[in-house]
Amino acid sequence: MSGILNEIINAKGKRVLDLGCGSGVIGLCCILKDNTKVVFYDLHPNIAPLKNHPLSREQDEVKVQDLCVGEKDESYDLAFMPFPSRSIDRPIAPDSYEMGILRNDDLVFMAFEQVWRVLVSSGEFVFFLSGV
Ligand SMILES: C[S@@+](CC[C@H](N)C(=O)[O-])C[C@H]1O[C@@H](n2cnc3c(N)ncnc32)[C@H](O)[C@@H]1O
């Protein structure tokens, strides 16, 4: 968030993917910095109210799904994703706190593959630690 708000990461005029958006703080910071569009992605349906967030604009989208499967090639300028917290190889109840973490080591490789595809050649992928 501070990287965006302090303009170390330039979001102005960019089409942004906020992968594993949770509360949406990353995408919302991009909106504050006059980006063009944010797509908020998360596996958890609790993100749905982001569509009605006071900062959310007509062009912003909220998608409950796995990463950015289905997005067109070279259609974004900037993508954010938190580093997966840990690996869990068993089913996770949707109401469990475990639902709120990025799981499975393969996810990183899947994300790299998808993100490179949907970013333009000058695009940036910000892969960050959101907690310890
Ligand atoms: C640590 S939270 C990060 C929230 C937010 N980006 C932030 O920085 O505060 C990780 C989020 O990733 C979501 N998530 C886990 N696996 C996912 C997947 N395969 N695709 C999309 N989102 C996923 C979780 O539901 C959770 O909301």
C-alpha cells in the first residue's frame, strides 16, 4: 500500500489486477492514484461487496475465481499478488480461516504463467509479502 501511495509503484493510468485481493486495499490504493481500471480477484466470495465500495468506479470489476484464468492476453499493465502463506494439501472448509490464505506451492508457478500472459510487454508484476 505504501509503495503505491508513495508512488514507488506507479499506478496512474494503469490497468491493474489485484490477485488474492482480500479486503481490496491494494486495488483501492491504485484507484486513489488514478489508475484506469482494477479487477479484484479472490477465491473467497466475501469480496463481493467491493463492487459497492465508495471508491469503486463503473469500470472496476470484482471476480470470485482462481487467479486470473480467462483474462485476455496482454490486457493489463500492473499485477499484484501476495506471496503464498503456506502449503496445505487437503480440502479447506469455506468458512475456515485457512480460506483466507494463498495456498499450494504450485500456485506461484500457475500465477507466473498466467500473469506473464495477461500483462503487456512493459507490464509489472508486484509479488509481495503481506504478513509474517
Ligand atoms: C493474505 S490475503 C491478502 C489480501 C490482500 N491482498 C492484502 O494484501 O491485504 C490472501 C488472499 O488470497 C486469496 N486466495 C487464496 N487462494 C487464491 C487463489 N487461488 N486465487 C485467488 N485468490 C486466492 C484468499 O482468499 C485471501 O483473501
